[in-house]
Amino acid sequence: MDDPAELPPAGEPDPLDRLLSLVGPRVDELRGFLNDVAGRWRGDATRWGGGTRERLDDLLRELGLVTREEWDELDLRVAQLEHRLRLLEDGPAKPV
């Protein structure tokens, strides 16, 4: 059996089958372990990310800066006030 393409004699197990029977269960264990580790990592990243966001918001407030969310809220309020002011300046609507 010097030629790698040559099939093993009848009755002798295929080398690939032997390898898979030895490694197969370990591959499943490794796959399960990697899935667990990835799940824990995602959970940790989510928890860490949320805490970091809160700390950053606190730091910005201490420095007298506003967050993007606060800026957008203020921008909306200013737009509403401008609209109401325009309505008052134009006077009551006249019926047609």
C-alpha cells in the first residue's frame, strides 16, 4: 500500500474512518466548548459596553458637554417652539 490513492484491503478499516472515530467525539466537545466561550464573550461584551456608555455619559455631563441624545432632544424642542412662534406670528387662520 505504497500508493496513497490505493484502497485498503478488504476487512481492514479505512484510515480516515479510524481517524474520525478517534477524533470525532473530541471535535464535538471542542465545538461545544467554543460555542460556550463565544456565548460568554458576547454576554460580557454586552455588559461591559453598557457600563462604559453610562460612565462616558457621566463624564461628558461633568465636563459640561451634552450627549448626542440630549442634543437631538433639544433640537426637536427648538423646532417645535419655532413652529409655534410662526403660527402666532401669522395670526389666526382665516376661513375660506
